[in-house]
Amino acid sequence: MAALGLRFRPSRDVAAGVGYSRSPFDDTAALIDSGFVVDALDWSVDISPSPRWSISAGGGGAWLSDRNHNRRYSAVAAVLARVAPGVQVGPFARVMGYRRSGPLGYFAPNRFAVLEGRVTGDWRRARWGARVDGGAGSQQVAMGAAYQLEWHVGLTLTRGWGASNEIALVGLLTNSAAAAATGKIPTEGFRYRTLGLRLQQGL
């Protein structure tokens, strides 16, 4: 995998970035064996008009090296307000999916969208840190599917040392309820759990 990024801050309250990456496709065994390569271009903007408010947006597109020129797209936006030291609340929206051509398969869902209210808490003491985030809202998995209620809770514990070294324990619990609506494709409920350990070693 190769990645290149550029981030700049035109003013104290605004930061923007753009990045390019080239990596092997890593979803489903059949497509991994095909040896496809993904070229992706992403951008992000962060604005803090006041110490209390922060606005973030980002998006990107990716192109697969198959003959059918399948593409992946994504976008995200959030507006957060600080209600207490280290605590922020606000709306969060995200959409991603695949735009495909030709018969080559998987590439599902063709669209995934979520809109939720989110709360985050971030505390740091010396080189220790803890971040808790949770949200609840509505999501749609694939175009034409019924909207379903979803919620999630996440926890990240970190310990840093040196200039930029950090180890983090990450946990996430996500739940989506089953949903059905007239004229819509029924959506099954599901729940999944994630537990990971991340190490960042600076040079």
C-alpha cells in the first residue's frame, strides 16, 4: 500500500487536507484473488468558528482496476457543540456505496446512509487518555431498503510516550434493529462487536 497526504491550515480556525492512496482490494476472497488495485482520492475540511463549535466534512472516491471501472464513493459531515469540558454533542451524517458497471459482483450495498445524533467525551491526564462516543439514529442499507433504527457505543483507551508514540485499546458495540415498510425491502437486524489493539510508533 502507498499513501500520500497534504494538510494545510490557511487560518487558525480552518484546516483542510487531501490524500491519495493505492492499495490492493481487500474485500471477499474471490475479489482478493483477482488482484484488483484500488486508487482512492480523499479530502477533508475542519472549521472551528468558535471555541464551542466545530464543523467537519469529508469525502472521497475510489476506482478499481477491473475492466468494468467500478467505483466507490463516500461522504461524511458532522457539527459538534461543546457542552462541557471534553464533551461534545451534535448531528452526524455519512453515506457510502458502490457504483458498478458490468456483471462483476459483490459491491454491496450499492448505498449505505446513516443520520444520527452523536455525543463524544474526551479526557486526558498526563500521557493517558480515554475517549467515549455514542450515537443513535436512522440508517438505510441499500437503495430501496426500509430505514432501521441504529445505535452504537465506542471506547478508546490510550497511553502515549515519546514525541508521537501511542498504544490504544479500542472497543465498539453496534446494534441495528430489523425494519419493514410498505413498498420497501425489509432490513434484517444485526449486532456486532469489535475489539482491537492499535500501536503507533514514531520515527
